[in-house]
Amino acid sequence: MQKVSFKVNVPLTASNATVYMNVGDTYDIYNNSNIGSIKEFTFVADGSGAVKVNNSTSVITALKTGTGTVTVSNGSSSFVVTVIVIDTIALSASNLTIPVGGSVDLSAVATDVSTSDSWQWTSENTSIATVAGDGVSAVVKGVAAGETTVTVEHTVGGITKRVSCKIIVTASSNQDYTYT
């Protein structure tokens, strides 16, 4: 008896998809779709640099803020996973208490920082506190007693993330600075 071998192309049952990820996150295409045997497929990332994919495991890794695609193919059919990688940002404090006339430094930390970034610092109420920012650093100044919010927006690759800090300005110049 002669042994006959042949290869069967399994049609994809997955369709084009969009996935949102933070820098450093991973996404397993195989475990999140109905594509059959992983050995029948190739997984190819575009040249954007936003994502990479391990062809043997189908795991996408988000590398930097932006949009990337991974094409999944079995030779006769294909679909595209579009990955939108968003930046994660945080502030050095979530609440600040400063006296009228006082000032304090506030810093932002981002997982994806490059020279093409855009940083925009704003105060919700400049009659209470002002903010002057240059990139990831800003100075908050107390103007009058009250509460307001300072927000920084970080934009990379057309994607904007925001984070805010509550500012309490006290009338007493003897008040200690409070960071939390």
C-alpha cells in the first residue's frame, strides 16, 4: 500500500479586526480567533515599527505609539489585524496643595516618549492656578484660594492621552506643600 500525503488549506473563519493596546502589551491572534491550526498560517507585521509579531506563536507585541497591521494568511485567504497602540501616561502627583503665590513642579511620565511628541499643559481655572509646561515638566503657580485641575495632553502619532491633577490653592503662605 502506497502512502499518500496532501496539504489541506483551512479557510479562515476570522475577519479583519481592530485591537487597541498599550505600549508593551501583547495580543495572541490564534487564541482570539477561529483560525484552526496555527501551523497553517503566517503572521506578518507591517513596517510601521508600532508592532511586531512572532510568526510561530502569533503573538503581537505593541512597541510604540501609532498604528500597525499584522496580516494573517494561509496561502488562499487572509485577514488583517489593525493594532492601534496608545501611550500610557501618569503624573508625579494626583493632588497638590500649594499656597497663594507658591509654585511647585509637576512632571509627566510616558511609556513612549520621542522628539515628535506634543505636550499641552492647561489649567481649568487660571484665576486659581496657572501652569507653564515644557514637554514632560511643568510649574504650577497658586494665584488665588480655591480648587482647579491641571491637565496634560500627550500626543504621539495622532493619538492623544490625558491625565489630570487636582490643585488646591490655600490662602495661607505658611501652608506646607502637599503631594499625593
